[in-house]
Amino acid sequence: MPKWVTSTNRFGLYREYRAAPGPTLIPDENATFDDFVLPQTGRHPTVKVSSKADVDKALLDAVHPFPNLTSFWFRKHHVDHTNSSRSSMSKFRKLLLHPRFNAINVKDYNSDKIDSIIINGTHNPTQSSLDLPRGGEWTETTVQIDVPLSTKESPSPALPVQISGLHHRKLTTVIKTSLSNPSTMKKVHLEPYRSFWTRPGTSTTERIFDEVYTSDAMLKAHDDLQRQPRESGCDLERVVLALLFASDATHPTNFGQAKLWPLYLAFGNISKYDRCKPSLSLMEHIPDEIRDQIRAKLGKAAAKPVITHCHHEPMHAIWRIILDDEFVEAWKHGIVLTCADGIRRRFYPRIFTYSADYPEKVLLATIRNLGDCPCPRCYVRKHEIRKLGTVQDIDLRKTKARVDDEARRGRVTLARDFIYGDHRSTVNGNAVENVLKERSEVPTLNAFSERLQHLGFDCFSMFVNDWLHEWDLGGADLIDELNERFRKTPPYGRDTIRVFRRNVSDLKGFAACDYEDVLQCIIPAIEGLVPEPHNTDICTLLYSMAELMSLGKLRMHTESTLTSFDEAVSQYGRLIRRFASKTCSAFETSETPREYEARARRTARKVARGQREEPDASTNQLLVSKATKRFNLQRFKLHSLGHNTTSIRQFGTLEGYSTMRIGTVVSGILDAERHLQGLGPAGKPSRMHERYEMADSVKRKLVIGSFIREHAGDPAVKHFGERLRDFFISQLRGIRYDGEDTTFSNEERHQLHIKDDTLYQHSHLRINYTTYDVRRAQDSISLRTNRRDVMVPANDAKLDHPFWRRLRKAGFVPLEDDGAFGFIHPQEVVRASHIVPAFADGIEEQTVGHSFVQDNGGDYNCYYIMKFVDRDMYIRYRGDGIGHLDPLTRRSLSNTGEGRQAAPASLIEDSMSDILEEEFVR
């Protein structure tokens, strides 16, 4: 059948469906501008609330052990502002004026009591038990596992153990409930397609990889389904329903030892910009009572290999319950549902991905934690991990891929016969090890294999790279200097880069977003702290890491960016091997203070329990000194980088199925409260369709003459009046203002009348822009803080790209230079920019105190332009952003004559907001 190809939209995007006439429903066919606006609450989580009572309860739970939100804010302000300053007073005033701050509630604040609760870890009295779902579609089930006793003295080879606390919903029920909701169903893509991009002004076409429903795996699953025989007497449209699972063990309370294992499900047929993850099941972690039952049966404590085995077994016992007969039947024959548009369709659920951290992947894949073959997707051995990015490494991943075949299942069955049969072998006995150890397998039956392998599902294919868990950063004077430089690093955006208040070297209390901030800002902070050539090698490696992170987090890939991703992995592999062999060998490295203290505490506990003798003089000497640490290349996280592009081609971009859920709970709850009131994050209607947003206030006046007299002799106000009038005249005449190159006669200047000789000052400016992945986003610029630097199109036509492609340095021109100061129209601003001092180059001493516009300490000699600050910024410097009109093309389109143009260059980008109003697919 002929393929159905849509027309190309103004971004150069078009779609290719399997066959005409295409799907019966295209969710984004009539998309509006608002559908493309990204949320402005960067790191705040989504909090579901339906009433004010829900908000109040969620806030109390979030701030426990504080009795109310006012007490929490009061304490937080005290901790954040230990010294009195104008800034702290201003923030305290803002706090007092907040509508949720109630001064009367401070009387309930008892610092000693709260400190005691924190130190002793007392539970929240309002949460006497975990708030687990009950009733309705939820069922509480007991899970049974057989713990091997490995002794012939017992009449039974295993001890049956009951584990309570599994709260779950049937998979088929979740699917039916979700798809029967009209608001969900209208977002479901019924048929996958290939997405392509034609570069503007060329005939070059590249395939786009972004959503699950544009991935190779979805296309193959759809083709396979359409080729299989139909159900008897059924001519309904058949739809593949892509199931994306994610789980992440968590502590549900801030204090105490309670643990949960929540499992989430999302549909890959819905855009990653829209979908959320409905909770499917909750399971408390393996209870300590298992150890007690084993001790009572055997008269001794359970061996460590048995406890490890007892972590694998419940995981798959749970999945046998979830993957019930009803779900297997739906896999084979589909689920018939009447959709919101009144059409009956047959949905076939298929498991596509499972995102989890490495310890959970180990349990799910039934392999050994950090075994000789540590990867859940291939049999690459530890000593081969260092080959990352080489041709040999790429071949090994293909030729040694894990497959759920009969041979693997036979090995596991044989090993279990040794353990649970007459042999009564121990879990790690020679008989079991001879069968399983070579491939790092374990004697646990895989539930996915048992239930779905006969239907063609390979359980190892679902393990995708989780960017959150599989990519992180893993003399005293230098450490102090490093920490100080980070504290001097300016923030960026609302919360893209936040102020580094803690010592970065401690890595204490860091979340995933904190590690990301460190990597994005570390080059200026670490530069020059170690001697050459190691300084250059380290900075080059960090640059490679930052580029790898940026490519990995892109929400939309092309064939070009995937090629760059592969090249970045190869380059990183070369650099990390050089770092391990050259740089690491040149330095003596040891435990951090926290690691040393933790080791000492572990040793003391073992001595107290009698598991270790009192240390003698020689052993005690080792305890009082820090242990030497060596850099290790044999890490799964390093190996997993090589699977990234394969995952993207197969299932779509990594963010679409990552478990990353970051944010501050209180802010998320307050955002939810504003949503209940019908307001946006700032409490005001959105103006995202405009190029920029600025207040209309006339409260802060600046009298031009008085301003010039006040700063007489300051280089910043030299020619201020003349150039201000030149700027206004150029705007009125539609001429682009270009500083000292755009001048007018005194006669023309005098013809311009500025009412009352007065300007009006505004401290905030919001720049709306179109992102590389064709979304609408916003930068907030504050002239009162360090969030004040901006990016404008370059004027040098000789540049191959108007934005630099490397991490470059820039510096201020001399204050006395005619081009040192000028004016910029907000229309010219493309985005906010993150400028960080090049600390290693020092401060230009002669600039200290020369102008009121400078920082008190003077100007640094150079500043880094941070292109890795976010994904969109990286693509602006790299080029080929689909939502970015090429700035060189933009300049040529906007020029109407020598020295003249009809509108500022960035207005061409602003026209994208009009494009977004059109139908996305035609």
C-alpha cells in the first residue's frame, strides 16, 4: 500500500504514515498556540489537588515536623540568611507580605522540639501509617516466596515466607480506566509515523527522533500487529498501546525508616509533553521479619547470598501477580474500547520500556549486582568497559546482546534444581556458580519471561538507559578555592542554575539537579587549580562530559545530532581513558572526610556486634588515616553510555522514559493552589505569544538631566544623552541601531522631544522564544540581580555561525572605549545568557571603582559564555535547531538595504509564534 505523507509545515517538518488514508484520529491536528507553551515551573513537581483542603494537608505533610507553613518559612529564612543585609531584609519583608504567612502561627514554633524530632527521627504523628491507596480499583495482596534453607537436616528444601503490603491495580483496569477518559483519549496517537525535517533553503532531509510513537520499536510493533490475522468477525481499527513502566524505591516520609517501591505506568502513544504516570502498584520493601524467620528455622542468621536471593524473588513474585492471565489475554487478543469520539477500537498492550536505577534493573533482569557481566542488555565484561566508544566496543554490544532464549531459561532451571531439589545446594554453591556465574545470572525465574516470552517478548529489550540514574558526577586550600568559586558563580533563569550555597566538594544532600548544575558550571570553577598538562586534560574532559549531557537530554534528535552523540561517546571514551592512565596516576587521592567517617562508624558497629575483633595497633593506624582511592573504569554507568543512541532510535529520546522527578514540594503545592484559582504560575494571564513582556508601571522615574549630572565623569554616561536620542530616532525611523555607527546630526536630535525629560525604569523583562524542539518558552531577566545578561544576534557576517560553537571567553572592552556602552531594544534580545567569570584569569585591578555600573570588586579579565546551561542554549550554539530559524538566514531575510532593515532581526524568530497558531499537520 502507498505511504501517506503529510505536507511540509513552515518549520520544514512532515510526517510519513504507513499507508493512506492514515489514522482515524490525529491528536495534534488542531493544536493551538497554548499547546506548545512549556510550563514555567522548572523544577517544581506536579502536585494533584482538587480542593483547598487538599492543599492544606499536602503543605502540612511537606513541612513536617514544622507545625505550619509559617513556622517552616520563618526557620528557613533564619538558616538561609545568617547575616543581616539589605537583601535579607527585602526577602523578609516579602515573606511577611505573603498571603500564606500568618504571624500568629509563629507562636506554635518550638525550635528545641523540632530539632529533637529531626535528630531522633520521630515519625509524623499525622501519618501513623503510610498513606497507601485502598478500596476501589486497588487490591491489597500478600506475596509468597520460598527461601532456600540449603540444609538436608530440614524436611523441606525451602521456607515459605509471606510478605504483605502489595497494593496494586490490575493492568487491564488501568488501561480501560485511562482510555475511557476523554481528556486522555484525545491525546492518544493511534498510529505511529516517521517524522522528517527538511533544512530551510535546502533539499537535505533528516529523520527526527523524539516521541515513542515515532520510534523504530513502535513502527515495528504496529507493522507486526497489522500483519497478524484479525480476530474472528472483527474489523475494528487495531492500535498498539505502548506501555512505559518506571519504578524507583523511595522514602515516603522525611523521617523514619519507612520505604516504598512505587511502580508507575505511562502510555507511549501520548506525547511526553503531556503524559503523566498513573500509579500502578505500591510495595513496601523486604521486611526485616524474613531474617527473623530464617534465624528461627535454622538457629542462625541468614547468609548474605540468601538475603540477596530474597530481593530477587519478591520482585518477580509481584510481577507474576501484575502480569495476570487477563493481561496476557489482552496481549494476544486486544481490549475493545469505545473511545471518546464514539468509535470502537481494539487496543493491544505491548511493554516497550522499563526505567529504573541500576539496583532495580539488576533485580528485574535477574542478573548479579556488579557481576563480571554487569549490563542488563549485553554480556560485555567489566574489563571490556574501558573500551567505551571504540569500534570493538560497538561490535561487542551487538554480538554479545542478552537474549531471553531457551539456553538461558535452561540454565536458570538447572540451577534452581540444585537449590530446591535433592541436592540442597547453597545459593552460591559450586554447582550453582558453575552454571550461572560466567554470565552473571541468578537462580530466579523471570516473571516477564514466564508470562510473555512465548508471545515473542524479550524481557531484556525493555531495559532503557535512565539518564537520571546512569549519568552523574561521580590540598585543602585548593578545595576551599573551588568551593568559593562555585559560590561566586551567578545563578541563571528562575531555577535553571541556582546559587551554590553548600560546599560543592562535600557533595552532601545533592539531588540530580544539583549534580547537573555542578557539571554545567565546573569548568570556570576548576580551571587553573592543578598544574599543566593536567589542567587542560581535566577541562577538556569536563567539556566532553557537558556536551555528552546536553546531547543525552535533548527532547528532539535528528540523524545529525545522533551522529554527534555517537562521536561524543567515542571522544569521551578516549578522554576518560587518558584521564585514568595519565592524570590519576599523577596524584595521590584518598577518601573524603564523609567517607572516612562512615568507614570508621561501620568498623565500630562491627566491633560492637562482635563481628570483628578490637583493632590492634597496626589496624588502628589504618583506621585513623584515610584510605587511598583509585579511579575505577570498570563501572556500569560508563558502559551504559554506549547504549544511549540505540535506545533513542528504538524508543525515542531518553527523557521520554526517564524516572527523573525533581523539584521542591512546597513550590509545587503552591503552584497547584494557583492553578485551582485559575491563575498561571505568577498569578497573571500568560502573554507568551508576545516577543517580550515588560510592566507598564511609571513608578520608578529617571530624570535624564539629573542622572547625567549625578554621574558626571563616569565613562558609562559619556555621550549618554546624544546616544539615547540616536537610539530613539533609529527606532522611530525603522533603522537598526548599531551603537556609535548609528549617529544623527544635532539638529535631528533637537527635533526629538522626550516628555518631561524622563525615562521609566523596570527591573524585570521576560523574553519569549521558540525552542529547538518547536515549543514556546520564556527567560526572566532581572536587572537587580545577576540574572541580567542577554544574547543578541551577532553582526559579523564573516562568522560561519553568529553564535560560537565552543566554550569561549569574552571580556569587557575598556571603559573609555566609544563602543563600551550602548542601547538594545528588547526586540533584539534572543534569550538570556549565562556569563560566568573566568576565575583563573583574575580581576582587572585597574577597573575597580571606575564606574557605578561595575561590581564592587571590579571586572574579571575574562568571562565564560556558558553554552551548556540548558538544552536549547546548547543547540543555539551548535546549530540545526528545528525551531530556530538560522540567524544568518534571518539576517539576510530581514535586510532591506544597506544599513537599513524593516524590523529587528529577532522579530523574524518572533513570527514563529504565528506559525504555532497554524495547524501542525496538514
